[in-house]
Amino acid sequence: MINTLGIVSYDDFVEIPGLTDTRPVPSISFMGRYRLIDFVLSNMTNSGISNIQIYLKNKPRSVIEHVGTGRHYNINSKSGKLRILTGEVNAQAEVYHHDVSAYMANMQYIEDAHQEYVVIAPSYMIYKFDFNEALLAHKENKADVTVLYKTVDNADTSFARIDTLTIDKPRRVVAIDKNQGKFKNRHISLSSYIMSKEVFIHLVYLAHETSSLYTLRDILKDQLPLMNVMAYPVKGYVASINTMPEYYKVSMELTDYEMAKELFNPQWPIHTRTNDSAPTQYATEADVSGSVIANHCQIAGTVKHSVIGRDVVIGKGAVIEDSVILANVEVAENAVLKHVVVDKFARIVHKNELVGTPDRIIYVKRKDVI
């Protein structure tokens, strides 16, 4: 797919209190070693896209540090290009900072790109997919826009506030709505679009002229009766990381090896910035099962059905169950953590027990001392 520009779009409505206090959505740590942005970037580069623009609303430092030049995503610096762009509009109200305003502020980079097509996808949707499949269907269908979607049977408990599609035959999108959690079966939009660069630029200008607050989704919804908008199904594992309960639920799901195999495939690698450090050390009294453990940890306690990030220290007699522990956390001896998400550099040294429930996750903020 050398003739396609990749755009990692704004995560306009996604705010996860705690996790996004100090970082944007794309750089949220995930499954011990990844960041959320790794999945969309890997899908793009594995599909042959070498010219990619990443749009960030705020707090860009962690994303810049993580993606670097893009070399670890196999973006060739001679034939490809990775740009990190922000909305540069000076507006007092946050509502004016959305995807279309960012595209308008950086329109020169879009217009100067020599690619004929664009793929637009956010970082909060987790899946693996070859965009070449959808591009081929897009051309065959002579579509103006192709939207990726997943048919699910748990829309009443997951995918909150994510767009749903009403699809007519033959897979033409006739309506776009927000998931209100009223029904189980829904066609969930992945907010991932394929279109020609010409159509994309037209829609951006049209949205800008229609309303200062219009997003790309808004103008697409308006233009459905006038355009040929087609839907393309994505098979395999799909998740949306747009709330703390979803972040926790998906992390717990992927500790299951069989489910994880749907997302992680050696033939379709998820690239990330590597961290060359020593393997994890397990004390003789350590008891670890059903968990994902990153490298350079020291574990002397019990870990069950949990995700443990890099450089975590778990003391003797400590018990961690059904929890997500991010990097550089210290858990003291005999501490008990159940249904807890602990952010980076936190220390659990004074409180002996933190016990939540699957419906009420306890979050320990970054650098906190408990």
C-alpha cells in the first residue's frame, strides 16, 4: 500500500481519568510492554504504509519519546516519513480543538503528500488488520468512503459511546449513531476510514465551512445520503480502550493465551520501542500463574491473573490478583492487591490491603505512595 497516507487521528472524546492525567491516550501503557499507539502504527506499517501523520491534542512528550523516528515500526527514513502534528489554533474553549481544526492547521502537509489515498484511524481501537484488504474493496466498490467495523454481541456492556453503523445491502452505511448500551448486537465502527486524498480534503474543508465545531465524523454523518459510504468487516479480536473499565477488562481478557493469540501473531507483529534489560527474577517462594509479566521485575510474592509492567518489585508474601501494575511500581511485603490498576512509579508500602471489585476498580495514581 505504498500509495496511501496514514493518519493517526485525534482521540477526541476519550478521557480516562487517572491514565490520561499525565499522558495522551496514544501513549497509555498496555499489556506490560506496549503503548496503545503501537497497534494502529503496526497495522499501517505492516500494510506497507510508510508516510504517516500522528495528530496529538495535548501532552505530546511521551508520544514523541516513544515513536521517535519510527524506525522500530519499520518506517524507512529515506522512502517514508513520520510526522507528529498538533492543532495549532489558539482558542480559549477546548471544544474548538478537534480533528478537523488540526487538519486545517496542517493542511499543507496533507496536500503536499504524494499519496492518492488516506487511511485514518485512532489509537484507542485495538485490533490487527491489513488495510490493503479494505483498500481493494474500496476500489472495487467505487466507494467515496469505506468504514471499518466489527459486529459484536456485547455492545450493551462494552464499546460505550463508540459509533455504531446501520448497514444496508450491499454493506452500504445508511446511519451513524452513538452506542447507548441498549442492545447487545451492533455493528461497531472502528472510526477507521479509507478514502481518496481528494475526498478527504473536500470533507475537511466542508466540515470547517459548515461549523467551527464539526468533526470528520459529523460531516460524514451529514454526507451519508449524498455519498457512497461502504462498510468493511474486521475479523478477530477488537477492543476499544476509552474508559477505565474497558482498559481493565481488555487487559484481563488478554491474559488468556487463546484470546491473546487472536491479537498477537508473529506473522503480523505489533512493533514497539524495545527496552533492553535483564529478565525477570523469580524468588523460590514466588507463585505466578495466568499472568503477563514484563522484563526486569523482581517477584517474591503471588501473582494471579494480572498484568505486570517492567521494573516492578513485588515483595515476599504480597498477593496480586486480577490487577494491572504499570512499570516501576513497588509492592511491599505482605500487601494484598485485588482489582487494582496501579500507575507508574507508585509505591504500595504502608497500606496492607487494596481490594476493589470488577465493577469498582481501584486506581492508584502515578508516583503516589500508599
